[in-house]
Amino acid sequence: MKTNVITNFLILMTSAMVFQGCGPSGSDKSKVSGKLEGTISISGAFALYPMAVKWTEEFQKENPGVRIDISAGGAGKGMTDALSGMVDLGMVSREISQAEIDKGAWFIAVTKDAVMPTISTENPVLKDLQAKGFTKEIFQELFLTENPHTWGEFIDVPNTDKIIVYTRSDACGAAEMWGKYLGKNQESLRGVGVFGDPGIANAVKQDKFSIGFNNVNYAYDLKTRKNYEGMIVLPIDQNGNRTIDPEENFYGNLDSVMAAIQSGRYPSPPARDLYFVSNGKPVKPAVVAFLDWILSSGQQFVHEAGYVELSDTKISSEREKLK
Amino acid sequence: MKKRKQIEEKFFRVLMFISTNLIVIILLLIIFSILYKGLPALSWSMISQTPKGGFYFGKEGGILNAIIGSLYLSIGSTLLATAIGLPVALFMNVILVKHKRFIDTIRFFLDLLWGIPSIVYGAFGFTIMIYFGIQTSLLAGIITVTLFIIPIMVRAMDEVLKTVPVGLLETSLSLGSTHSETAFKVFLRQASPGLVTAILLSFGRAIGDAASVLFTTGYTDHIPTSLGQPTATLPLSIFFQLSSPIEEVQERAYASAVVLTVIILVISVLARLYAKRYQKHKINF
Amino acid sequence: MKFRIGRHLRSRLHLIWMIISLMIVILLPFILGIGLYIKSTLLLEDKKFGELLFSSDWRPLSGHFGFLTFAISSVWVTVLALLIAGPICLLTAIHLTQYAKNWVLKIMHPVIDILAGIPSVIFGVWGILVIVPFISKVIAPMFGVETSGYTILTGAIVLAVMIIPFVLNILIDVFKMVPDELKEASLSLGASKWQTIKLVLLRKAIPGIISAFGLGVSRAFGETIAVLMVVGNVTKIPSGIFQPGYPLPALIANNYGEMLSIPMYDSALMLAALILFFVVLVFNFLSRVAIVRLEKHTS
């Protein structure tokens, strides 16, 4: 009888589903006969995403019993998910606020990178922009107000193309840090909101009159160590003399950019530490092992992935937190 | 006077012709643009591999995680919704048949529920998840999507069951069956092609919806092996990967779009076939 | 004997199954509403609802949650979508039910059904591929406006295409409901076909037309993903259709990630969802009532 079959099938399916593991941590056995097992779920900042993926790959090579799920959705999501227990680790690309610490946020720095202003390679005055750069004041005018401006205005060139400003629509560390650099925060940024770092990179690439901002490894291709096709970083004129002096000019390839971040030649903010956040100190063996690994063997992969290593003192103090 | 009326009529007839054709053209345009971008991206490795190097970033691999994830999610939620929806539809049309006002109230309720946007279900599902401490997972997604498609499923089934002649009910009862036997054995069998159409349509809605899974199911590169794990879905595969500046990542989005569109088209065709079979199948008293 | 007990037990179980399911379905909207309301109370205790709805100051970090910007964006996009889809649906519905030959209707049915089944993301992709460049490169220059293409108008066009199948289906049913006798009477009195349509059919069908549009509104108001992908997501009251907008569903979808780190943000987003819930419910309700009334009048 049709109904019998359906009923029986449904009962079987439901019981199978219920018993298979609908709890929050899934299968989580600790070290069994020396092998580490368990699952780790990670979500959050696009900034940390590529690094986390690389770390996961390498860590899983040594510990095949551990399964790690990573998704990106912005630093805000990482914090929310971590604090609510939705994920084991949140990736956060900005400073942790006191309110978040009060809610139970435990955080550990794992690497450094930076947010950089980006424009399209089709920009009509690209050469002049690269020679002169923009000062912080110009960025403030563009990103914090809605006054219309042309590309020619700030570099003394007769160009009347309107500047189209893009920002991030999702709650993220990149916008927060960029805002901080300009003296405010993400909310004060004005511009067309696009979701995600890849999103704004794409918008900048497609619109030749655009200006936006990106995490350094969404602007530079890890393989070629040069800017991704179609978009390029707009140099920051830090001393305000309306030229990019040799010591300000490190934007040619990824490695010189990273050296600049590490030495402090690139301003911080928007350079920043990147954190993993959890709700209280992590207790899952797999998670603790992963974090410890990151601060030891994991650091060797940082450079290749387009990030800046933490200083040795920083690493030891962070590792202390795990104990 | 007459001339003016004729011109007016002619004018509107032209407009009508244009607007009818416009709709067909738009549909073709949509399908064409998806295929145009997606077919080149489609390859065996695309549908048989998961993304390598992170779905936002890595250049190799494909969308198998999204395909399997979506299938798990949609099949799970469709089954669950059928388990809840089918009895309700049967109850309304077999047992409550005499209480017209009661049925009409339920129908009214269902019509109200029917239009509630999936994001409301998603937001609600997210709240429930936090309350119960469930992580973003296949299970959370299934529950949310099930709630979302229940009104759709029940309404569609109700439409089908409405057309089963009352005479059937009376005959069956007079032969000694209980009400629920009549419902599950007689009406079900009679209406089965139509009910299959309803199930297919609900499946189509379930697999294509993004707002309900955005908060609840998460996203991952892996294929889920248990209900407690997050899973990738085709709609989110498109949403997240579409706006990437990295070509290979964008390709995955377009490939997902094609796969999703093809699945929907196949379901539409199947649903129509079953609907036709139902028409032929119907007994009339 | 054994057989009898088995049968009755099974029947009982089936009955229980049916009733439990019915309870679930009936309770669903209440649970939804109450759940969302409970989450929103945190914010509602702090500020008055009127203040929230009519303020355009949206700065969650400083505790300001003015929904006006998003409400207005939603209204703009929805109304515009209806203005675009409405005439198309009316014209097509009249054509299909009054003028076209049978085979045309036969072809249109699958077309409409397929259009109705296409997922929201796909419309979003199509919007980005086709409509955004169309607006920024073709339409905007015609009006002398410069825009990125991510505008209210773009959102409205995509939305219009999405609601066409629903509104159209209802209109077709509504027009079919108008009894032939009325039309024949009008024709026999000397009116032309077109006059009949204008003065008899449409007039009789007005409640049905309103209802169809009402349902279109409720669908358009709640549509999330497709609109989000093309509408610009700028938190500012749009000053024209070539400006970006930020409808209510997009607000929820974009910001759910930040929900727990900022106090009361989750309440605010749940309140937004609740508002959405109610608007849709109200429009659905009014539309259904109008259809029921039409059915009573024409039967």
C-alpha cells in the first residue's frame, strides 16, 4: 500500500536523521591513539579567509582526522557567529570592542595585513594618480562626504570624469579599518555598498571611474605577486607633498607592500592585526591544537599567502593565551 | 467617432500583442543569458569536484559541494513538508468536507502564509537556532526551508484534492472505510499525479531559494556528511561567488546558475507532464 | 479480529498524524509573528515605534535605528515595479482571454509557469548581466544622468519581471470569471469588442484587478536576493529612480552578520522582519478579501 511505504520510509528517515548527529559539535572525539580528530567551524572576515584556507590545507595534511569548514561573510558575521556559538572560531579583521569582550569574546592575533585603496586599471588618469597619489584628506573628502568630485580635481589635471565611490555593504573589518584610518568608522563611509571583498574588487574592476578599498590579498594576485588584472592600488601620499616619493612607493609588488606593512611604512590603520575570536577560551582539543599550530608551524605559510608575520614577541605573548 | 474608436482599438491591440510577446522574449532572454555565461563554464570537473583552495578564492575545483548540498537540503525539506502538508490537505478535503466554514478559514490562513517572504522565515529560523544553540547546519536549513514551503505545498495539494469528486468520498465511506482510510488510500491514489506535481513544485521552490538558507545553512567547501554540518547550496554558490574578481571563481557561479536553471526547467516539465496525466486520470461522477 | 484492530489502529494513527500536522500549519504564522515580536521588544522598549519608523537616522553603532530610509526605498522599488508590470499584465491578460486564439494561451501557460519557477538568484544574475549595463549605458544617458547602473530603477525592472507571472495568472483567472452573458449582452446592444472590454469586463473585474496588484505588491515587497544584487545598497533616501536604494529585505540580509556585536541590532533587524511580515500579511489579506467579494458578485 502506498501510504504504508511512505509512512515507514518517513519514520526510518526521521530516526536516521535524528540519530546521525544533530548536535552542535557533531563528532568530536579527542586524541585517540595519538591522532587528532574533530571538526572545526570557522566563519568571518574575507581578509583572513585566504590565510585560513591555506592553514586548513596544511593542518589537515598533518591531521587528516580533523575536518574544518570555513565560510566568509565579513568580520561582523565572524564575531556574531563566534559569540553565539554558531562557529568555533570567528575571523575578525579589526579591533575587538569592549562591548564584545564583555559578551565573552576571547581573541588571539594570528597574522597581519592591510586595507588599501583601489582603483580600476582603466582609469583615465592612472599614470598621474600613480605619480602623485591621494592624501588622507582627499580620501576623507571622498569617503566621508557625498560631495561630487572629478578625477582631475585632486591631481591638477584637466579631467572631468566623476569619481564613483564604493564601499562595503556587509559589516566588515576592512570598512571599519578604512573608516578608522579616516578618523571615523564603517558607518560614516559613503558610497555604493557592495557585498564582500571580492564584490567590491569586482565593482572597482568593472567601473573605470571607481574608487574603493580592499584587503591586500584581494588586490594582489598571490601567484604573480602583482596586482590582479583590472584593478590596482592607489598610492597614499603620506607626507602630503603631492608626489609619491621613493620611500612611499612600494606598491609595485606584493612582497614590497608586505615589507612596508611590517616595517610600519604603510600606516596602521589601515594595516591591522587579524584575529581569531571565540566565545571564551576554546576547549575543543582540535581547536586548541589548530591555534597552537598556527602560531608555530603555521607562520611559515604567511608570507607566501600574502600576509605579514607577527613579530616573535607577539607570537609568544599570544601563545601564552592558549595555556 | 467610429474612426476614433477603431484607431483606439487598433492601438491597444498592438500594445497587447507587444506585451504578450515581451513576456516570452524576456523569458528567453533570461535563459539565454544564463546559458551564454554558464555553458562555457560547465565541464565534467566542474560538476564532479568540490572547490579547492577555498570557494571564494581558489582557482581549481568545481561546484559538487553546492550540487550535493542543495539536493540533500531540498529532498530533506520536501519530504518533511510532504509529511506535514499531505495530511493537512487530505484532512481538509476528506474529513472536513462538511464543515465548509472551517475549511475556508484554513484556506484563508494558507493564502495569507503563502506570500510571506522567505527572508522572514530565514530571520525566524536564525533566531530559533541561536535560542537552541544549533549551529549553521544542514538541519537548520532543512527546518527553515520546510517551514517556508509548507504553505506552498499544502495550497497546491489542496487545489488538486478539491477537484476529486465528492461522490468518491461518499462511495468509499458507504463501503465501510474509515475516513482516514478514504483519505490515504482512495483520495491519495486518485489524486497522485496531481499531488506529485505539487511536490515537484515545492521541491523547485526549495532548491532555488537563497534567503532562507543565507542565515541558516552556512557555506563550506565540503560535502556534508551529517546533519550538523554546514553545507553549500546552489543559490548561495551563485550569490557568493558571482561578484569575485577572480575569473575561475566567477565561472563557478555561472556554472551553478546553469545547473540550477536546468534543474528548475526539468522540474517544470515534469510537473506539467504529471498535471496532464492527472487530467486524464480523473474520474468524473 | 486481528485484522480489524490493525485497521482501526492505523486509522487512528493517521488521524492523529493529520491533526498534529494541521496544528503545526495553523500555529505557524502565530509562532512566526510572536517569535519575531519577542526579539523586537528589546528595541521597542527603548524607543517608540513611531520614532523608529519615521526617522531616517540609521547609525546602529550610536544606537540610532531609523527605518525610514529603508521603508521609503522599499516603497519606491515596489511601486515602480508595479507601474511597470501592471500595464503589461493587464494588456497581456486581456489579449489572452479575449482576443488570442487557443494555441497562444497554450503556449503562454508553460511560459508563465517557468517564469514563476525561476529562482530569485537567477533573476539577480540576469539583472547584473543585462539590466545593470542597460541602465548605466543606455537608459541613463538618454536622460542625461550618470549612474553605476545599481539603482532603484534596475531593482524595479527585475522585480517587475518577477511578479509578472503571479499577477498575470490572477488576472487571467479574474477575467475568465466575468460571465460571458454580460459580454454578449453588451455586444448585442451594439458595443464593439473593445468597448465591451473597456466598459464591461474591466469594470466588473476591478476588485479582481486590485487584488492581483495587491498580491503583486506583497510579493515585490518581500523579495530579497534579486533586488539586493542590483539596487545599490546605499543607506540614503533615494532622490530619484536613478539613485541607489536600500529596501527593507536587503537591510536584513546584508546585516544579519553584525547582529550580535552591536547592542539592539538584532532587535532592530527582527523588527524589520516583523514589519515586512505585517505589510505582506495586510496586503495579502486585503487582496484575498477583494477576490472573495468578486467571486460572490459574479457567481
